[in-house]
Amino acid sequence: MPVGEREALTGLITMLIVVVLVTFRLFDQHASGAFDGPDALQVWARSILILIGVSIAIAIAVSVLAHILEAVLTGERPDDRRDERDHLIERRALSWAWYLLSFGILAVIVDLAFGSSAFRALNLILALCAGAELVKDGVKLILYRRGS
């Protein structure tokens, strides 16, 4: 498995775990009324900062486990070299992610202009960042599987 394909797969797994974790955490806090007071955005920001630290640990653990699993299953040391095709696939996947993120942030700004709350905007931007990362890794995986 090429290094880029392995990174895309581990990125998808990591992001799915993180999205589920963040969703449950924020819904739980919202249900308990943590975001009802005047300091709601500060509570939200602190929660997200903690979850960012947790997501870094999850990404490291998933990456290490994938590396070990590949070595055990194939019986050889994974090749971490990159070639021009890897760079091309990375650029194509990033461009798709940037389109989603750019147009999504524009939509959030329009939503704010029509009276949406800052709390909603921050949640939408967080969802856009996670969605862009999922799109990037998904496109990379598709392009590697297609042989592009």
C-alpha cells in the first residue's frame, strides 16, 4: 500500500472517530445547558481546544497502529517514499477540500448576514473543517484506488 493511501485511510478513520467524539461531546454539553449563559462561546472554545488535543492523540495512535498492522500483515517494512504521483494526488485532494471549505465559509458569512448566531456559525465552521478533511482523505483514497 502506498504511503499516501495509508495516510488517507488512517486520516479517514481518525476523522470519523473525532467527528463522533466531538458530536457526542457537544450534544451532551448542549443538552445540559452549558451553552446557555453569556459565556457560551468561551465554554464551546474550551471544549474544542480539549478535543483538539484528544484528536491529536487519536491521530498518532491510529497512525502507529496502521503502520504496525501493515508491517505485520505484509511481513515487510512499509515504503515511505513519495513520487510525483503522490504529490499530484495530494494537490488534487487538497483542491477539492479547499473548494468545500471556501464556499462553505462563504455560506456561513451569508448565514450570519441574515441574522444567524455566532454559536451556529462556529459550529458550522467546525463541521466544514471536519468535512473538508474527510473529503480530502476520501478523494485521496479514491484517486489511489483508481490509479490516478
